Amino acid sequence: MKDSISEMVKFRFRLYIAGETQNSMQALANLSSLCQMYLVDRYEIELVDVFREPKRALEDHILMTPTLVKLEPSPSSRIIGTLSQATLVLQSLGLAGGSL
């Protein structure tokens, strides 16, 4: 049994990228690193390549890449960029301050 409810929370992310551009690959690497460090076995990352799925990007109101969307747990949030400032990313996603 888990020690606390927060340990059982599963995080779902959707990362919108533009092919294999440097910024897109950097954002994926940074997100993967943060998840492996702070959310071991508690995360799912869905990649959406806006070059392959342009209609989906428009429907989801994605105007810039890379864009990270935290889907779960609520509330959802968005971050645009390479996710290179770990502290700011964690705060933006509601993962700072003991909520991990």
C-alpha cells in the first residue's frame, strides 16, 4: 500500500512538438528527465507532432511549439518552451512545495 494519496496520483502530459527540431527534442528530454526524477512510475507522456497532425493542433489551440499541457491531475496547465528551467516548470505544473 502507498504511504500517501499523493504517491498514487498519475500525471498525464501532452507535449506538442514540431518534428525533430532542436527545441522540440530538448523539451521532450527535459520533460522526460523531470518525470523520471520526480514522478517515477506515475506519469504518461503523449507526443503530438503538429507537422503530422496540424488539424489536431488547431483544434487544441496550439499556436507555438513546443507546448506542454498537463492533463491530469486537475487543474490543467500549459507551458510553452523547452522546459529547461526545472524549478519554474515544477511550479507551473503544481509539483513544487511538497505536492509531489
